[in-house]
Amino acid sequence: MNKNAVIKAVNSHKRFLISTHVNPDADAIGSALAMAVALKSMGKTVVVLNEDAVPEWLSFLPKTEWFKMSKDVRDVVYDAAIVLDCGDLSRVGSVRGLLRTGKPVINIDHHKTNDHFGDINLVVPKSSSTVEVLYGLFKDMKIGLSKDLAVLLYAGLMTDTGSFRYDCTSMLSHQMAGELIGLGVKPQDIYTQIYDVVSIKDLKQFMSVSTQVEFLSGGRVACLELRQTDLKKFSDSFDVRDKMFGLLRSAKEVGVIVIFNEVGKTRTRVNFRSKGSVDVSLLAARFQGGGHAKASGCTLDLSLKETRKVILPLIIKELG
């Protein structure tokens, strides 16, 4: 798994650029900032860059002020780059333009569709999350876990395991959670900060959008189209896709959930979730996307209507 190569590279360099994927979630932000905290504890110089800002719903996490948007940075001096929670390098977006030839890229991830784009690759598909990969790495590096590190790691672990409900949750996930709680993490507080902060306005709009869900193929496929006008009605702190997936997972007949998100007139983001045997990462990979067997996504340079015509028959075929 190249842990030793990562440790050697970290020990060999002084200045690091850290990045993660666009539209970062809790695992992405938690792992990027945890890596930054760990490196700084070793006396390293760190710059954390992302195409997008930290979403409001994750602003409670420690050290989010370290997150800088790539549009505000013209150049960065570094010895090595560490990219976390990205299946391929294109997922860092505009940060890619700041990477320099001759500067090694360390790729740390847990997605099985990762294409091993780094000069050094630590990719552990059996891990529930990238923060779980870092947890093992920090152990090997003899890095003590501070309260800030514990909170960052726990937030990524809790969300990527679906609050310890998803198939990716392992014995190690629970052991890790137990140790982090022992360091002062309060699970209820983090859960409340992430999930229990919905405004009445957002809730009403969510209830309205939920009536647009379609159930196809005898109820085995749940489908929703989200247009740009729909998304603009929600506050920045409300992740309508995440909330919709959570709602639709409770329908016992549903095997696959797909949300078509209009990015532009000829560009559509597709997010998949699977409850059964369908490996949606394989569907996403057909369109240069990726992710997990149960959760993945891709982007098509087609209109929302055209994307729907391409994707839905493939899902129904996979369901048999």
C-alpha cells in the first residue's frame, strides 16, 4: 500500500501543497485538514488549496481558515503535493494548474476506481474513508492525535460510513471511532452540526422538491432532476442531494437512486446510490466518473434531458 513510500516522502520534504476534490465533503475536508495539522506538528510548511470554499455546514470544523481557494492564489512554492480523496487528478479542478512538473504528487485515497495518478499512491479501497486511511498512516508515523485531529477524522468517518450504517463500515471503523471519542470527540455534537441544522425555509423547499421524485422500473429506480433554478432556492448550507439520498434509501423497493443535477444547458452531473447488487461505480466509470460500489458520480456534456435518456436505460439493464 506504499505507506513506507509516503512516510519517506513526508520526511524528505519541507513544504507541502495539500488539495482534495471540488465540492468537498466532510471526508475530503477532514482528510485535507488532518494532513495539514499532522504535517505542521512535524514542523512542515503547508498550504491547503481547493477550487471551492468550505461549505457553510462544515465551517464548524477546526482549522477551516487554512482552506484557501485556488482562484485567490497565483502561484505556490512547495516541494511535494498531497492529493486526498480524489479518484483521478482532474477532480482537483483548477488546483491542477498550480501543480509543477518535477514536484512529486502523493495520492491518498480509498476509492476503488482510483487510477493511481500519483508518483506515490496510497489507495486502500477496503477503508471506509480517506480519514480512515490517514488514521492508519498517522499510527505508523507515530503522530499523536490531538483533539483537533480527532474531530477532523471523526467527521469524515461518520459521514462516509453513513453514521456507521453503510457496508463500508468495519471493525476498524468502530475501533477508530472509539479512540477518537476517547480523545474528547462528542458524536452527538458533530452529528448535530452536520445533520440537525436545517432551516424551515430549506425544509419546506425540500418537501416541495421531493414531490418531483419519479419511481421507475416497478419502483426499483428512484430518479430526480435538479435544475439550477431548484438549487438556487436552497441556502448554501443545505445539501439537497445528500438529504434526498437519505430519504430515498428508506424506500424498501428501491435498488438504485439517481439524481440528475443541471450544471449548464449542455452539462449534467449525475449522482448514483445503490442499495442492492448494482455496482454504480462501474456505471460512473463508463463516463469517466468513479466512486464506490454503493455511491458514485460522473459528469456528461449533455443536457439534463439527453443525459437522462443515456443513463436510465443503463440502470434498468443492470437491475435485470
